[in-house]
Amino acid sequence: MKNNLYDSDYYSWTCQQAKLLKEGKLNELDIENLIEEVETMGKSQYRTLKSCIEQLLLHLLKWRMQSQKKNDLHDMELWYRSWKTSIVKQRLDIKDELDENQTLINKLDDIIPIAYGRARLLAAKAMDCNIKDFPDTCPWTFDQIMIENWYPE
């Protein structure tokens, strides 16, 4: 059964649980909900990293697709500047996530194909093209996409 405070005032519940831990009052802890929250925190870090990689791949795919086209209808310098900003931001966010959660490095082989699949679909929609215009699997290594000032041609 869930603790009433947990359901009604999550912030107060977290303060209460932290206080009980600091005081060593382990028998008073809301163990069931603490377990759930700890598991959720780990999943959240995984999802955050996956989302950052997805956004990075999305903008790299858009960059690659656009660099292969000549488009006089749009100011491509403006688009590239916007994508470059996003690419730099995602690289920084990925680095931060991995610095703070080093064991997530071991999950990159699982994350990249999932993130790439989603980025590929989103890039096709954003660029108004066929998903088959993009490679089936990620054409870049993790190390490559993390190189500062690297952009696909």
C-alpha cells in the first residue's frame, strides 16, 4: 500500500525519506516507494542519454541530406547554423550524461540503433523525403558523432 504522503505531496515525501536516511531510521522508510523511485531514476538517465543521441543523429541526418542537395528556396546558412547549435548542444549534453553516469557507456550499443531508427523516421518527415533515403543503420560510430566540429557531407 502506498504511503499517503507519497501520493499527496511528493516533495515532502522525498524530504521525509532523506531525513529518515540521514538519521538512520531505516525501519521507518517507505521502502516500496523508495525502490520504485530508485529504479525510475536509473531509467530516466538511460532515456535522457537516448534522447540526446536521437536529437544529435536527427540533426546530423538532416545536415547530410541537405548538403547533398542544392536548395535555392531557403537560406541554408540559417538552417545550418540552427542545426550546428543543436549538434553542439547534444554533444555537450551526451558528454555530461556519460560523465555523470559512466556505466551508461556500456549501453551505447543498445541505445544507438534505437535512437538512430527514431532519428531516421523524424528526419524523413522533417525533410519531406522517403525514409529509404537514409541508411538502414547508423552510418557513423559513436566516437565519430562526438568529434567536435565534425559534420557529415
